[in-house]
Amino acid sequence: MNKEKLVEEVQKISGLSKKDAKKVVEGIFEAITNALAKGEEVAIAGFGTFRVVKRAAREARNPKTGEKIQVPAKVVPKFRPAKALKEAVK
């Protein structure tokens, strides 16, 4: 499912216009993104938790040349599904 299909599903379920459903979806994405950018955790009961984790610097190899390269540390978003979501997907 892509963003457009998600908007259509929100529209069907909520009865909102397509324009309003798109605003809702984009608003949710923006709110989650802003919270993660601040280093906050976003927990949605029954769905899951979004958080930011720091990946340590590491050594890797260039697959073409076999040369060792240093991959710097970075911060990445991570999602942990709630038990209810895991059960629904089974």
C-alpha cells in the first residue's frame, strides 16, 4: 500500500473528502517525523512505537574492490509493532 492508497482507505473508513483525508494522513506523518527529529518516541497504542536509535560506526568492505571503508555512526528511525498488530498480521 502506498500513500495514495492509504488516503483512499482513510477516506472510505472516515467518510471524509479525499482532500481532508490527505490532510489527515500528511498531518500524522508530519507529527511523527517532527517528534522523531526531536529525539522523542512516538507510541501508538495497539499499533506500535517509533523511536530513533544510534547506529555505531563500523568497518565495511566495498563489494567491487574489497577495500575496507569506515562507515560513520548515524541516527536512524526504528519501528516496533505492538502485540495487537503482530496478532492481526498472523
